[in-house]
Amino acid sequence: MLALCAAALGVGGIVVATDGAAGPAGPAEVSIAPAAGASTDLSCSLTGEWTAPERGSVGLPTGLRLCPEAADTPGPLTIDVPGALIDGWDLRGGLVVTAPGVVVQRSRITGDGSTDYGVLTQGEGTVRVQDSTITGRFAEAALGGSRWTAERVEVVGVAGDGVHAGRGCRLISSVLSRFEPGTGIDGVDVRAGDVVVEGTTVRMGQAHGSAVRIAPDEDAPGRAGDGPIVLRDNVLGGGEYSVVQPGPAAPDVELVDNRFARDAGRAPLRLPAAVHERGSTYTDGAPVLRG
């Protein structure tokens, strides 16, 4: 029998309570419910100390034991304490981050259709999601909002878009693949300036929208012009166009050294002339011509 904790732990508007012991079928059930909290560290004792992932690792590291959530009601959990750490959890629904400096790591978030996003920032919220897997059904996307960083994150088997990137977002060394069917589904939907997508693989089906869609909303806070939109050293494929920028050209868009699969429905690229693009090749090394 394994004792998880002796009492409830509060963090960022969340309280985690266990029954104190595990039965023969596995660890004790862990409940997460809205409450006032006192601690910023919400780590699953089953998962153990954090260690640096192996080179090339993406998503939830294999072999980890996670604390299972048993939420009483569907819907997102709100993280509202600055610096909160969510580590080693198997969560259903989604998280809404309203505080700065939040970290979500070594966790799995499974959408059950009750939330718009797997992880969403609102207000002053900022979050780093790392070494985690997001899957399942979301009304909008696996990850959304502004000022988030996702590193070594796996977005897989999602019904909805992959990520919605507002101002200040970074998608690094991640993999987005195996999306559910849907003509309007995009892998990365860039909605503002100051966005970087680097070292990431995004693979879509031909019936999907695009691997990367660049369409900053000029009427929204964080409009293009806050900083460049940069796509660098990625592997992209599928969609009608793998990378598309519809409408008027947004300023400060750069595509550098990206590689493309030969599986786009029409062409790998559809970009305005003003976009700075260089070094685009197919995965076999042949150059890609702009459309």
C-alpha cells in the first residue's frame, strides 16, 4: 500500500485530496476541485523527481506513473497562483491559467469535450508546458491564449486545432500529428505577432486546413507588429497548403530553413510576396518553390 499524502494540498485555486492509501488495483484516487490554496508546488509523489529528458524526447516520458485526477464535475481547472507547478498529473478536461509563471510538466491532458482548450492562458496568465502530452476532444484547440511556451510537447489525436498562438507564444521541439478528420482543422494557427515556431514537426492530412496558418487579428490585443512571426527549422506537411497566409500580408513574417513533406493537397507554401522566406526544402533535399 502506497500513501500519497497525509492531507490535502492547496495550489492556485486547486485543492488536491487523497484517501491516503492505494488499494490492490493501483494508487489512491486523487480529487482536484476549486478551492483556496497555499502552496505553489503540486507534484505527484508517484512520478518522482524531475530529471532531464533524453535527447529527442517529445511528450510524456515513457514509464512515468501519474496521479489520476477524479474531478467531480467536468470543465477546466483554474490555476490562479503565480509560480504554480503542476507535475505528474493525468488530467481530464483542461486547465485555465490566469497567473504568471505557471509550469505544467510531465503530465497528460485528455479533452473530454467539456472545455475549449487543453491549456489556455487568460488575463495576466503565462505558462510553460513541457514534456507533456495533450490529446482528445477540445472545442477550439489543445493549447491557446497568449504568452505560453510549449517545449517537447506532443499534441496527438486531437479533435480540434493543434494550437492557437497569440502574442508572445513559443512552440519549440514539439510534435503535432494524427489529427481527427475535419476540413477546418489547422495544426498551428498564428493569431498575433511575436510568435516563434522552431524545431517542431506538424503533420496534417490533405483534408485538413494547414500545418501553419498565419492570420494575425488586427483588431485584437497583441496584433502583428508586436514582434516578428518566425517559423524556423520545422518539418511541416499535409493540408491544402502546408503553410498559408491568407489575406493581406502581415508585417515581419520570416520562414527560415523549413522542410516540407510532399503531401500537401495543392502546394507546400502560399504566401504574400512580402514574407521573408529562405531555405525551404522538401524532406528529400529538393528546393521548394513559393506559390
